[in-house]
Amino acid sequence: MRIGIYARVSTQDQQTLPLQMEAMRKYAASRSWTVICEVQDIRSGVAERKNRELLLKAARQREIDAILVWRLDRWGRSLADLIMTLKELSEIGVGFVSITEAIDLTTPTGRALAGMLSVFADFEREILRQRVKAGIAQARKNGGKHGRPRTAAQHTYKVKKLAEQGLSKAEIARRLDISRASVMRILSQQ
């Protein structure tokens, strides 16, 4: 099996990076797996991790059969991120192994676990969608406006003044840094 190894520490001064790499190399050797790539990130868990994205790209292109991590918290930025990436890996047929928690999604039992995680992720998304819809309905019921406020509407007075001066719609849009369609909408409301 071809695998990619992923290790992460939060800051430069943490000393666990060599520990993680050594443990994962030993684990891969014990299973007779071929390490195709080793990826390391020195970043906070919530920050964008470009090296992790490169590993995911390799997985999507089927250059590797599985991803090996030392611990789950080294991989996922959050529970939602962890579940979503594990679901994606499962869908494209790439395994995932966390050696500290003894989670191995390359086995039939592990794949069943991945399926259950996928069901919970879908359930969580559906609950969130229902809460958002309920919140929108309640806001509308109470007469509240929904969505982002129109930013071009703040320029109504300026748009009308510039139009009175004879400027074209395109020039007004450029000067106020709004779209030409917004200028046309404001002027049509006169």
C-alpha cells in the first residue's frame, strides 16, 4: 500500500515533530507499506495548512492509497473539518490511519466507521440547515430583513447627484466603486 505521512506541530519550538515522524515510519514499516511522501506543517491547527492540502491533492489524484497521522488532532482543524475530510477520503477510496487512537479506515471495520462518520456529518449539516431556515422564518415573521444589506444603497444620494451632473452610468460606478447594475437600479427607483 502506498501511503502519505502527515505530521504537524503548532510552533517552531515544539519537539514532537521528530517523534511523530519516527513513530509513523515504524508503523508503516511494520505493515510493509511504502511511504510515497512525508508532509510536515508547522502551523496552528486553525490556520490554513498548504502542505496538508498538497497531501489531499495527492490522495485525490490517487498517488497514495492511505494517509497516516500520529493523532487525529494533528490532522483536523476542527471536528467538522475532520469529519468532512475523512468522508471525502472514504468517498475517493483513500484510507486513513491514526496510530495513537488506533483508528484504521483501511480495514473493513474502519470503512464501516467511516460510513457512520459520514452519516453523522450529513445529519449535522441537515440540523444546521433546519436551524438556519427556522431563524430566517422567525426573522421574517418579526419583520426583520434577511441577508446582507445592500452596500450600493448607501450611495443613493451620490449616484443621483452624479447623474444630475450628466455622468454616464459606467463613470458613476467607477467613481463610487459599485457595479453599473447597482447604479442602474438606483436610478430606476426615481
